[in-house]
Amino acid sequence: MSDHVRILVAEDEFIVAFDLCDTVKEAGFEVEGPHSEISTAMLAVQKSRPDLAILDVRLEDGDSFKLAETLMAEDVPVIFHSGQFSPDEVRRRFPSAIACAKPCPPTVMLDKVREALSVH
């Protein structure tokens, strides 16, 4: 299942970003990122549509809601990974998105990645 599955990572906390990328890579997925800004993440999406996105809600240049809407409109599953918004708050705005609170253990994140990919 993980062959050539590209996951966009948008996270502005350096250590969290690299932990997420390592977790995803070690599970056999390709990683796009990490992106600490909406602008660079949007450019990456325009160049090549990812199969899944893991988004922090707050990035250096704003919140990721518009990016999430763009991705979901293109049928790309989104996992919100936030320390500022609870999973319930995120689900109220994006009922189809998966949400997890920081810090999210790697095994839990990978379960959420597989869940998101299996639905699509």
C-alpha cells in the first residue's frame, strides 16, 4: 500500500516536523516537506498533488484551513495535527478530516495515515 504514496507534511515546529517526516519515511511512504509555511505547501501541492496531507493548523504565515479546503476539494485526505485546536474543534469545521492532538505518538499517527488512505 505504501509504494509511491506521497504525504505532504506542513508543520512549523522544527523537531515535530522532522519526527513526523521520519515516521512517515520509515513506514515506507514518500514525504513532501516539511513545509513551515502555507505558501510553500501550496506551491508543492500545485506542482504535484499528494496522496495525503498532515497539516498543523497554525503555520508561520497563517492557518492551514484554506490549504485543507483546497486539498479536500481535490479528494486528498487530510490529517490535522495540532496543539492549539482540539480534534473536536477541527472535526466541527472539517467533518471528513482526521484530527489528532500534539504530541501524537508515531504508531498512532501511522494508524491515522493508514485509516485515511483506506477510506480513499
